[in-house]
Amino acid sequence: MEKKELLYEGKAKKVYTTEDPDVLIVSYKDDATAFDGQKKGTIVGKGAINNRMTNHIFKKLEEKGVPTHLVEELNDRETAVKRVEIVPLEVIIRNFSAGSFAKKLGMEEGIKLLQPTLEFSYKNDDLHDPFINDYYALALGLATQEEIDVISKYAFTVNEVMQEYFGSLGIDLIDFKIEFGRYHGQIILADEVSPDTCRLWDKETHEKLDKDRFRRDLGNVEDAYQEVFRRLGIQ
């Protein structure tokens, strides 16, 4: 499968068309951004880690009944994926207080929540991805009630599978963001699962092993990404 035309370039990935109109190639970059692109930098090796980690996790999720856009990993940085229409909702699941959730509610970070929370953001860079609820999504025509129900069900399944899996690697899954797409009338998981999109803390030391190290200038960003990748044991 070969790349044809550059269809889109985002903060972390480039997307190319292929000879198959139903399949795209995603190429992961080492570029890093935070705070709606206000902070920019490079995390060496990030692209390869995020690509291979996403595919590794997506295969596990498919085994548990969550359909994904994965077609085939082409090399360390590139993957063939199903061409989806992205549902303009960022889906966030939280298991512990952290980030904007902790700040907004006046909580310390790292408090285990009594149950996982699900929240939506309207996927719109110009508006800084504002927090919305189901009613907003319906009123704006972003998704149907049936799609919201399916997305919510899959999101909690993703959380259960990943909590158990990361837990077995000595990592707490604090929270994460995922995105879904429409593919021939079906809702499937798209985008990525990586230290860019998940908060991952070491169970014992509570060391942050994710993009917060870049956001907060904590240092050792590359080492944190490499540590997560090492624990995954991907060959």
C-alpha cells in the first residue's frame, strides 16, 4: 500500500490517501504541542511509540468487541486505517482526579473516583474544544442518540480493558481521550491511544509517564514514553 496525496496534517499526524478510497495511511510525527498549540516542541521517538502502541492496544480492544479503524501496521511510524468520518466529539474517561477535572472541582490530583466518569468535548480547535453534554451534541447535530449510546458503551469497555491491561504492567490509567468515527454506518474507534492521549502513572511511585511531562516541563519526557513502550513488551 502506498501513500498518494497528503489529505490532512494535524499536530501529531499526517494523513494520506491511498489507491483504495476506503483506506488512508496515518503517519505519526515527533512534534508535540500543548495548550491548544501555544506550546510546541519535539519528543524524539514519539511518533514510532504512539503508532505501535496504538495498534497494539487496538488489537486488544478488537478482541474484546470494540471495532477500530486499524487495517495494517506498515512500519514503525505508518499505519493503514479505515477512512472514517470523525464524530466531532472528544470522549474523555476519568478514573482518578487530574488535570482540568481536578482544577475545576478543587481536588488534589490522584484521588481515585468512586466510579469512572465520561465527558464530551466539542472537537473544535477554534473554540478550544469546549465541554458539552449529550443534549448539546444532539441539539447541534454532532451525533444521534443511538451514536451517543454506542460511543458511551464502547468508551467504558475501552476503559475496563485498558485499566486491567495497564494495571498488569504496574501503571494506573488516570484518564484518557478517545475519538470515534463513522464507517459505512458503523461507529468505530479511531485516532490513537498513547502517552499523548492518556495519563499514565506508575502504580508505586506515581511518576507521570505521559505528555504531562512535556506540558508541565517535568523533564525526561522521552524516557517516560520509552518506559511505557518497554512495559508493553511490543516486539
